[in-house]
Amino acid sequence: MGKLMKESHTSLRDDFQVSCIELDVLVNAAINCSGVLGSRMTGGGFGGCTVTLLQRSVVDSVMATMRENFIRKFNKDAAQRIEFYICTPSEGARRVSL
């Protein structure tokens, strides 16, 4: 899954040109962290958001690395726009009986 996420981001960036430098910086920061399986842009692109699949034990360090890389590339004020949402996978859609 992680490999497909990385390939998908590369395709969205290079083939469809719907990524942007901000998303590329965040994805690159994430995929270079230990414990990260994959990362890619999601949504409409052009400044949207990324989704990163990672081990629970590295959540805090990956978020810190992503923020640090963003600050290094842009500036401290730009990093104020970064928000992280922690999600846990669930069983997904299924029939519910009453």
C-alpha cells in the first residue's frame, strides 16, 4: 500500500501536474521518516492536503519532521497553516442490521 501511495503521488505530481511545492515538501518529509509506509497528496491538489500511512509509534516524530521541513523550505509563518488530523483505520462500509 505504501509503495502505491508513493507512486500515486509521483504520478499526480509529474503526469497530471496537480500537486504543488507545499504538498511535495510534506510528502517528501514524511516518506523519508522511519516508520512511514507511504504518503501522497489527496483532495483537489494545488495546496490541498496529504495522507500518510505510518506506524502509530512514530506519529509525533513524523509530524515534527514534516513541520520542520516545511519551515525550512518556506518560513515559520507558513507553518502556522499546517494542521494534522490523526485517524485510525476502521472496518469500513458494511451492512448494519438492526
